[in-house]
Amino acid sequence: MIDAKVGPRTVRSYQQNCPIALGLDILGDRWTLLILRELVGGPRRYGDIRAELPGIATNLLATRLRELDDAGLVRRTELPAPAARTVLELTEPGWRYVVPILSAVARFGLRDWDTTAPGAVSPSSGFLAGVLLAFDPQAAAGLTLDVAVDVDDRRFTFAVDTDRLAPSTAAPEVTITARSADLITLRTATTAAQRARALRTMTFTGPPDRVDHLRRAFHLTTTSPR
């Protein structure tokens, strides 16, 4: 049995009883996938999302977030003191259903990605290209782990739940520290030597056996460029 519905239908609809049309009713509007992109890797403040999407009107961002909340993909959370602020984050269904879609779209977009263009290198693009897109469910079999990835000045958090990615619910057991430029080079370099140099700049903190399993699961090894 396929769970074909993650939340209420939005007002706009293709009026077709087809899985693709039903999915596009929720995810097909302009900016929606980019908003969800900003929430992959941990909670974000409204202002943080707005700053990463300079072309979106404030009222449109609020509308899209409300629609994603209604669909059960995004929720608002109040952080405890001393942070004491409201953040937005992906729900468990958001991680389960949306992250694979974002990964597939990103893989398609890699064909035309000009990494030398202004704005191409950022913590978000480094995390997505260097870590998230390389996730291998088969290599992650049996791994349950909370992870933090520190890219330049931003921290991303998530969990590995055997064969899928999930929201982080505990302190990270393994931390990856890297520069966005190196993460992008790791995935786009044309030679093994370039990839190896990029990989050597990264640090992995945590129990050695857990680190090794994580590196295999995300192809963060010199023998498994991806």
C-alpha cells in the first residue's frame, strides 16, 4: 500500500487524479522547492530563509510556508532559552518524501551547474552537493546516527536512519567540518588527485567505527568518488 498523501490538498490543483499531478499540487508552485531546500539540514529562522531567496516577496514566502505547514511538510518550533526564537523545520514526512525529490532534481540540475559563476559556492550548495546527494542507502545499511556538518559559517544537522535520512533528534555523534568549495570540488573534480586533495581538507570527529561507516555511506573516501 502506498501512502500517497502527506497532508491536505492546496487550493490550486491540476484537477487530475494522478500521483504526479497530486504531488505538483503541493510542490509545483514557484519557490516551493527552494524554500524546502533551505530547510534541509536543520531548523531555520524566517529571516534566514528570506536572505537566501532574495527574489521572493515577503508575503509570498509567508504564503508558501503556510501551505507547506498545511501539507504537513513544515512546522514552526519554539526553541528554548537561551535561543528563545521561532524556527521553521522539515517534519518527518518532509524528510521522508521531500528530500529524495530535492536530491533527484539537484542531480538533474548538476548537468548545467556552473560552479565558477557568482553565488555558486555557498554553505548550502556545498552541503547539498558534497554530502546529501552522495547518500547511498545500501552503504548506510544498519547505520543509525545523528550527524552535524559544519560548512564555513553554517551548521547542518540530520540523522541517518538505516536506509534513509531523517531529522536530527539528538546531539551529533559524528561531526564533519569542511569548506563549501572543497565539498563542491569533491563531487565535480575531473581527476582523482583533485578529489583526494579536497577530501584531505575535511575533518571527521567521532568514534572511528561510526566515522568509517558514515564516510562509506556518503562516499567520503578516496576510493569512492561520486
